[in-house]
Amino acid sequence: MPSTMPSGAEELLAGRFIASLGTQSEDGSVHLTAVWYLFEHGHLYVATSSRSRKARNVAARHKATLMVDSRKPAAERGLVAICTAEIVEGASSREINARIHGRYMSAAALADPRAGGTMAAMDDITLRLTPTNWYAWDMRELDVAVFGGAMKTPGYLLPLD
């Protein structure tokens, strides 16, 4: 039975962030990769190539974990979705992948065969992730509760590269 989605999760998932996708490899190690994603109707979607390791891992083990975080020092918030995973192919995959690409690429990039055309050709399947468990964090709340608001002090946290 799925756990309840954390408060604020839908707002975060509506943002355009780079997510980290974890799948389990044949040797038991975790394969991590940065991905674009789409959240619709309770599912997370990731466009990919059928030849990718993440696709092969999902085909063999039907599970994945996706982390989305804002990566803003002192205001970082994020969530993790532990999921069952399946592969979507054909017309449904092309339609979903077009929506994913449209979240991250401009109309000009999508129309350019070198960019949008290449992405559409490379990403021939979609991973559909169904969350079964969630957890989230919000450094703004943690800063107040644990650090007394110290992490908001200018210059305390160095900028990320």
C-alpha cells in the first residue's frame, strides 16, 4: 500500500529540477543517473533509451528510486519516491517523452533536429515509476529546529558550483 505523499511534494515535483534516478544492477550495486522527469496522475515518468542501463535494470528488477531536490543552500528541500517501475513503449511512450522533453527544452530546441529530433530518436521508451513510499526534507525547517536559524546567516554556506 502506497504511503501518503509528503506535504509540498506536488509543488516540488511541478518544478523543473534534475532528478537522481537509482536502479539496481545485476551485481546488486546501485546505478545512479541524472534524469529529466514528469509527474502526472500519481506516476513519475523518465524518458530513456531502451539500450540504457537504467532500462535494462528496470526490465529485470521492476524497481527504482527517484530523488528530486531544489539544491538551494539553506533552503534546500527535496523528496524521495521509492517505486515499482515498468517500461512503456510505442505511441504512449512517444507522447509521454514529448511532454518530458517539453518541460526542459525550449520550442526552438524541440524544433531543431539536432536537439529535439535527436532526443526523440534516442529516448525510445519511458520508465513509469509508481511510488510506494515517500520521504521528504526541508532544510528551512531543519535550520530553525536544529540550528536556531543560523544557516540563514549570510556567508555561512558557500555557493554551490
